[in-house]
Amino acid sequence: MGHTNTKPIFILYVVCISAFFASLNQNIYSPIIPLIKDSFDVSTTLVNLSVSLFIFITAIMQIVYGTILDFKGSRFILLPSLMLTVLASIGCAVTSNFTLFLVFRSLQALGTAAIPLIAAATITDLFDGEERGSAMGTYQTLLSIAPAVAPILGGFIGDRYNYDGVFWSLVGISILLLIINMLFFPKDQKKHKTSKRNGLHFYLVMAKDKMGSVLLSLSFLNFLIYFSILVYLPVLLTDHYHLNLKLVGLLYLPMTLSLIAGSLLFKYIQKKISLINIFTFTNFLIAFSVIGFGLTHTVSLLLMSLSLFIYGWELES
């Protein structure tokens, strides 16, 4: 590999690891939900609000950041976003007021929401043809590993160092990423042309199409169920099964590993089976696995884990 390719490859790993951190920031939180509830002495509903706000802000800011990216370029957004993430993570670690914790957690979402978008845009700028496909494969691989690693990490850190230990860990990682990106992220990053295929316009077009509206509705429903399970699972495992946070983190593995397996399987079978057949079959299995979870979640850890494995597999497909 020549010298001219060294820098793009290095930047690829910088943005991929940054995107990995963004996913880590979201998923590391799930196993410590009972810890947050007990530490702040608040209701489960309020703790769930902290999860909902993070997801909602992340989704909305994808559209907002996409528009800014078109005009200002990636570096203009990335560095302030990482700075905001550092400050917000410190706020989450030190505050003893739950209202302030919600504010700082929301600011965390505001900061990290830009990173996956910038990573994808940077890969598009730096690579062409087959190299771009390979680079995107690296990006997707790291992004899919994060949900499997994060709950385990969150459970182990939370069990030993409490919830603030988790956020201090995020502070350290975000400072390191900020320094690396300040030093190495390209200053001459291309600005992206505005496209009607991006942002809010894309979703409006999808909603007007009959099949598109069905896809949007089912996707919304599936991920509503997914995040409901993510929030409910740690409470179930600590209150009903009386497990410690280390085991809570480990019991996220069936669903998160199946998400990765489902992604790999989908890439293989989509070439051999029509998308409409895959879509119909996977939604049937999702319904089956959700019913299975509902019937087994208080009866058997093994059967519940099997239901979650099937659910994660089909959800990613």
C-alpha cells in the first residue's frame, strides 16, 4: 500500500472508532437503568424518559446535522459535537439532581448524534468504487459490534464503580477522541451538495408511497418494541431474578449477537430470496418472538433469552 493511501485508511479507522463510541454511548446505559433509578430515587417512568429523550434527540438531529453538513462540512460539526459530549458526560457523572441529569443526558445525545452521519459522509469523500464498499463494510462492522460490547461494559463498570463510573469512562474516551480528531481529521473536508433524497424530504416521499408508509410504520413499531425491551430488561433481571449488574450486561448478549448474525444473514439471503418474502417472513417471526418473550420473561431465563435471540435476528433482517 502506497503512502498516498495511508492517511485515508488512518482517517477511516478514526471515524469508525468515533462512530463506535457514539453507539457505545447509547447502549452502555441500558444495564445501569436500575442503578440510575435507585441512585436518584426516581420512578421507572422517569428513568425511561432519559432513554426516550436520548433516542428522540438522536433521530431528530440526524436530519438537522445532515442539512448543516451540506453547507459547512464535517469538521465544523464534529469537533463542537465531541466537546459537547465531554461536557455533558461530566455533567451526568457529577450531578445529584435528576432533572439536571436529564438535561445533560439530552446534551450527550445532541453531541453524539452527529458522529455516525459524519463518519458515513467522510467515507464517501475519501473512497471511491470498491474501496468505498470495503470502507463502508469496516464502518458497519464496528457499528454493529458496539451494541454487543456496550451492555457488558456498562454492567461491569456500573457494578464496580456505580453509574458515575460509567459516565467518567465516557468522559475519558470522548476526550481522547476529541484530541485525535483535532489532530488528524481533514481540514479540507468537502462540503456536501444538498440533495432532495436526504433528510426530511426523503421521509415525506416515503410516507406518501403506500409501501413506503407500511415500511415506515412497521419499522417504527419494531424499534418501539426493541427499545421498550431494552429499558424493561434490566429492571426485570434485577427486580424479578435478583441478578447483579455484571450478569444483567451479559444477558443482553443473546439479542445483540443475533442483531449481528441477522445482518450477516440478510446480506447473504437477499441475493436468493425476494425482499417482499423476506419482509413478510421476518415480521411474522418478530411477532412470534415478542409473544414468546411475553410468555416466558418471568418463567425462564433460558426461554426468554431464546425469544430475544430470535427477535434480534429478525429485527436486523
